[in-house]
Amino acid sequence: MSKRDYYEVLGVAKSASQGEIKTAYRKLAFKFHPDRNQDDPEAESKFKEAAEAYEILGNDEKRQTYDRFGHEGMNGNGFSGFSSNEDIFGAFSDIFGEVFGFSSAGRGANRPRAGSDLRYNLEISFREAAKGAEVNIEIPVETTCESCDGSGAAPGSSKETCPQCGGAGTMQQSQGFFRISVPCPRCHGAGQIISDPCDECLGRGTVIKDKDLSVRIPAGVDNNSRLRLRGEGEAGINGGPPGDLYVVIHVAPDDIFERHGQNLIISREISMVQATLGHRLEVPTLDEPVNLDIPSGTQSGEVFRLRELGLPHLGSTHKGDLLIEVKVKTPTRVTSRQEALLREFAEIEEVESGKLTNKAKDFFKKAKDKVMGE
């Protein structure tokens, strides 16, 4: 008897997406599940027919071959259908977990599994973030027990096949019309038991130890930057690879600089005389101080930019800038001599388009020399 078209079996179009194909199969698997149709001899064959269709159409490579050559193209591709319902349950355990509300926790319980990733919060100084650093940390990690090489069994002994489940890791239970697999209560899905546990790890196969690590902090890191140290997480299970360690950076604030991305900002006060006549201001940087020439007529709140004196960009030779915000300080107290000079200045001040005349500037300079010379 010739086989029906797989798209027809699942009731989907040839242009159906993988999501539509999976949904169609789930509905048919639920509809024709043998435990729900014990009085219908045809249900089991339809159950297997749907599983075979999904095995082909649910795999992009097999689907392409089927679309080109039909059933003939599937001969010799390594798939000859399912011999039993157990094969179907094993192949599509995730599907049946979604449909019937159970998981295949016991399946593959002894397969190697990667260890868990770890997180470590590291606070560094502002200067360490700016320049980069090597920081030593100590972390408690779960590592493979050296006494039993991770088996959990005492040296000279080994794990034994679980007598209750026969090593399957699962037990069959009936719930109404359904027969489902649940983890074995004795071995908890492992399929093996340890009669003589290791004294060092008490049968777990792992122990907690403090581990010293050196972490390289790249220059220019910011708050919440994450550094990944491969293989420095918890030990794997059943010979699986270890997890990774993620170091999350927290940068302490600085007393001098305020950070905006890779730019640095500082504020500096100058007197109104310095703002009027101009001034050479010494400015701190991440290295040696530099001089900044403040031009005459500078207003309070003006910002001056010194390029490439900020923080490095990660993975680049370029740096941010240093921004200097100038605040003009108005004196709150003046001497009688200073007050007299300011009043004299006010009398001769002439403003042209917001600029002082040369006469006013000359007076201000002479006044500055007199006051500073007191």
C-alpha cells in the first residue's frame, strides 16, 4: 500500500513553517495517542503515520529531500519509520512533554552536562578603570572531587545500576488514559546508585574550594561591564565542561573627575578679574597637569575641551576628551579700596556690543595690579 503524502498526513500546506508543522503534529499526537484510543485499532497506525511525517517534515534537510524526490528520496537516508511507540516517545519527548504536561527528566540523565556559570561583582577604583589593571580575586567554586575523579563513589568502588528502574532513570505510571514516564524515585533519574559514597564529597562528585584568579581589567571599562573568564565556573557533570565566570565591574567614583562615557568633566573657579583679562589655568589630567589658557571675556559656565585626554575607548587607541567647565566667582566681600576701584570702573565703563572698550580694559588691568599688589 502506498504511503500518503506527509503534508496531507499532517494537514498542512507545502509552504507551512516549522512552527505550523510542529503545532499540527502535536494536535495529531494528542488525538491519536494509543492510551486515549484503546478501543480504536486504527489510532495506533495513525499515531505512527503522524510521527513519521513529522520526523521528515520537521527536519529541514530531510524535508528538502522529500520535496524534491518524494517518498522514493527517503529510501537509504537512514530513516525507516518507527518500530514501536516507545521509539516515538523517545524521539519526540519534548513534544509529549508539552502536550501531556510531563518532561523527560530521566532521559539522558547520565549524559555530560556543562557546569553552571558564576557571577562575581568586582569593585575597582576610578584610576584602575582608566588605566587598566591586574586584579587578584578569590572565589568559592564547585570543582571536581579529586578523590573520586567526580564519580561520587569511594575509591576502589563504582556506581551500580539502579535495581528499581534497571538503569533507565524513569518509571512508567498510568494516569487515566495516559501512560507517562517519571523520574525513578530511588536514583532520581540518574539510572545509577552509589552504595559506597566518597568520603571527600559525600557522593556528590564535587567539592567547594576557594580559587585564586587574576583578572585583567582593560583600560576604559565602565560600570556594569562584564568580563568573561571561560572555564572558570562550576565543574561539569558526568565529565561535561566547566561553566564560565562573569566578572561584573563596578567603578568607584572619583574625587576630581566626573565621567560621561569616555569623556571626563571637571569644574574650576576663576575670579571675575581673571575671566575679564584672561588667565592661564593649571588643569589636572589622568597623568600630569596641563595648562589651559582662558581667553579674556570668558563667561561663567563656558566649557573648554582638551582632546584625547579622557578615557580610552575599549579595543581602540582613541580616547575621549577632557571638558573643563569654568565658573566665574563673584566676591562676596571686598575691601574699601577694592570697592572704590570698582565704583570708579563702573563710572568709566562703556559697553560696545557686549565688549569692554580699551579704556575700560586698561583701567581694570591697573586696578588688578594695584589690588594684587596690596
